[in-house]
Amino acid sequence: MPSSQPREPTPQAARRLEFTAAEIGAIAHLYRGEVYRSTVWRTRLDSSTNWAVVTTGIALSATYSSAVASPLPMVLVGLLVTVFLLFEARRYRYFNVWRARARLLETDFYAPMIRGEDLALDSGWTELLADDYRHPRYHISYARAIGRRLRRTYGWIFAIQAIAYYGKLAIHPLPLIQLSEVWERAAIGPIPGTMVVLAGVAFHASWAVFALVTHRIEAASHKQRQNLIAMG
């Protein structure tokens, strides 16, 4: 006869501290997926950068095609490249999510494995990665993304545009003799050349200040951040 007394509850199993072979295989496939997604978004970043470079090249060709050609294309392309920068910053925020996850797996999963260390489940990075999957979010703000792309790529494009524009004013239609000639050459229709030149200086100076400020914000964020460096 079976006993009618209730069975005592089974004690909860101790928490595992190591990955199983099946789990390691699953993480390997996860890493491949994150690398693929980061590669796709990296390609999209390159596309918008290529658009900015091509349009700048077209503007340069139009501006320097003849001595009497207007420098206006270099002014307009600056606005167009700004649009590309804003597009690329948005794409960079997506790319940074996949890049950060892949990098976290490289530094805290594969690197210890290669060194022959135990793959512990309680080392902190597993909770960080799991939380990022449960609650997906951008790792950096839109302003910081703009600052990163500006410092790494678009700052050089804007610098080339500025040099090309002021170089055009200096040599065409004849080499500059008096400074007052700059205002005449820079005039756009009813807009005085003084306003055009000052607007260009303010445009490029504002981007330089923006890049510097966001760089300071990045540095402060890295110092204050308590989680693993790969995320963000």
C-alpha cells in the first residue's frame, strides 16, 4: 500500500555556474547573428558616407569647372551633407546596438575561453546581455551618435568643403588682391557677401564646437559608467 503521507518538497537545485555544451553552441550562433546584423548596418553607414563624398565631389567639379563658375554649389552641398550626417547618426545608433552585443561576447565569452579560463555564469556580463535582450534600447543618445560620426568622418568632409569654398573665393576669377574683393565674390544675389562668409564661418565653427562638447560628454560617460565597457 502506498503511503498516504505527503512527500516532502524537493530542495531547489543549486544554480549552475558553467555553460553546457549545447548552451555554448547556442551562444556561438547568437554571436554569428549579431556580427551579421552589425555588418549589415555598417554597410548602411558606408552608403550614406559615400553619398556625402560623391555630392561633395560633384560640387567641387561644378565650382572649379571654370573661373567664372559660382561658389554656390559648395554652400548648398554643405546643407546636403548635414542631412546625410543626420541620417547616418540615426543608423549608427542601430549599428551600435549590434556592435556592442558582439563585442561583449568577444571580450567576456570568447576571450576567457581562449585563455583557458572557466566560463562562469555569475561574472556579470550574462546579466548585462540578458537585460539588453529583454529590454532593447539604444546605448547612446542621438547627439552622441552625431558627434561620433562628425569626429570620425564628417568633420573631414566639412573641412574640405570649407577649404574649397574659401579657396574658390581666393583664386577665381583672378587671384585675390584686396580683402574687400572677398565680399563681392561671396555675394549670392541680394545677400551681401559679408553675411554669406560669416554664415559659413558660424556653420563650420558650430560643428567644431558640437564635436568638442559631445567628446567631453563621451569621456564623462565612460568615467561614470559602472557596467561593462563593451555596451555603448
